[in-house]
Amino acid sequence: MAKPVKYYKMGEVMEATKLSRQTIHNYTVAGLISEAKRTPKGHRLYNEDVFDRLEKIKILQNKNYTLSQIKKLLSVS
């Protein structure tokens, strides 16, 4: 049986990753992370895969890769 997917609210993602709402939004617009699901009230919900993805982005940014370079690197992996 498949493990149920856990979803996290924007605030939980921000707290866990120490990234701002705007940064997460920018990564979504740039295509670095998938668009979040929405609750009926419009709250964003991210699945647990977002944490690994955001960590990879942070590591690559610390190595001075641009967002467009990061997008290409992550699309290959």
C-alpha cells in the first residue's frame, strides 16, 4: 500500500527552510519548484518533496549558480 502524501502549509515550509514567502514564490514562478496545491480557501499546500528540492536550490545558490542554471541542473537530475 502506498504511503499517504503529507502536505505542508506555506508557513511550515518557510519555517523549516528559513526561506521567505517571496523567495518560495519566485522559485515557483521560475519553474524551480512545482506549483502548490490549493485548499478550498486558497492556502498553498506543498508535498514533502519540496524540502529536498529547496535544499538542493540553496546548495547550488551557495555555489553561485544562477536560477536559470539551477533550473537546468535540476531538470537533468
